Amino acid sequence: MTSSTLTTPRGPGRIVRLAVTALLVVWFALPFLPLVLWAFADGWSFPSPLPTAWGVQGIQDALGFGLLPGFARSVLLGLVVAAIATPLGALAARALTFGTVPFPRTISALLLAPIALPPFAAVLGVNVLLLRAYIPPIIGVVVVLVVLALPYTTFVMRTAYGGHDLSYEEEARLLGAAPAQVLRRVHLPMIAPALARAAFLAFLVAWSDYIVTVIVGGGELVTLPLIVAGAAAGLGNDAAVAVMSLGAVIPPVLLLLAVLAVGGSGRATGKRRPSSDLPNTISAAPSPHPTTSGASA
């Protein structure tokens, strides 16, 4: 199969795209170069452009300051918030998109309210309510972060549902698929890239949070951002701070690559038809568009 001349990238255009991509990579990677140098610098005195002494003392100090436990707590918190906020955002977006809730504009404004409110003032007010309700601090942190992540997950999923074709689900139900099969084999594969993007944003909200964890957590949940902020403010150990800062960058980068991979596979496969493990009537049934066959006949 030969590609069309209209879709085949030409030489100069491809070179320009590659150059722009390389510049963007350098632009985003350049700020991390000093962190990498500091992470392995046992000594770095002015005016030397490179560390004067190399070593792993910064890594040892970072481990001593609680890098690994804080890293694990942050990852767990991000996963929990993403696991809760993503399906809630998808349900809200589906209901708002297909008009199954009253006053959709009012509800949309309420869902977007956490973004408009000043975070510090909002968290202080919510913290008073949580304390009076005797909600444990860790659960309170999760609840507040889920609320803060909902605007992002809802917006992403609403954009996805705006172009979602319900005819595929209706076709599967008409051909005998159970609701669980429609959800698992038709609906979820079609919105998987959007779900990945929404989960990524929800994870970032929890991963990078500082205010909610400090105020609502009350010191019971010490995550990596708290450790990095405390080390940068009071230790004076640049190498250890650099190591912990690099550790804070790794999960978002890996998740971003995973999201791009899921999005690429979704675009490559296109919209998916009902799978082969649906009832036999689906695979044996004729085309759901008889008018096309009639027209061709």
C-alpha cells in the first residue's frame, strides 16, 4: 500500500519538526542538568563550572532524610486519589455531556469551583469542617485532594465524551451483549486514552501537593514534597536536595510516557468494534447498517 503524497511528510517540513522537537526537549531538560550535577557533587566551589569533587554523599544523605518512605507515601497517595477521582470525573462528564442531570451549567460551575477558589483559604475552611466531623487526617487529605482533582478529570473526560459515539454501545446491546460486556469490551477501550490522561492529572494533583498535606494532614502524612521543602529550607545540603528533587520528577515523567503510549495506541487502532468474547450473536449477526447494503444492492 502506497502512501498519498498529501500525507507523506516532505524533507524540509520533517527537518523543521525534528528541529523544533529537539529544541523543546533541550528546553525542558536543561533545568534538570544542574540537579544531576549537584546530585553527584561532593564539592562544588565558585568559579568552577563543574563540581570539584564527585561522589554519592548526596544520595546517602537523601536516604537518611527519609527519601524512600516519603517517595512511597507520595506514590500511594497519588494512586489512591487517581483511582477515586478518575471514575468520578468520568461519571460526572458522561452525565453532563449526555444531559442526564438537571441544571448542567450550575453543576459544571460547582465542579470547577475548586480551581477558582484560593487554595490556602479553601483548605483552611475545609480543615475546620473535617476537624469538627472527627475525620482522620489521612482520610481528610484524600478527600480534599479528590475534590481538587475532580475539575481536571471531569474536564478531560467531558472533552472525550463530546466526541464519543454511543452507536457502538447501542449496537452491542442490540446484538445481545450484557451491560457488563458493553462496559468492559466496548466503552472502556474507546475512552481508555482519555481515562489515562485524567488519571495522570489526578495523580499530579496529589503528587505535587503541599498545602493540603500540611494543613489537613497535620504532620501525620509526610510526603516527598514536604521532605524536599523542609530540606531546601533548613538543611543547606544542596546535593541531598537535588537527589530528592530528581526523585520527585521520576514518577510524573514515567506516567507521562505511559499516557502518550496509551494515546498513541488508541489513535492507531481507532474506534474499536465489540470484541470477540461478546455473545456469538454479535459475530454472527449481519452488518448493523442495512441501508448501506440495500443501497449497494
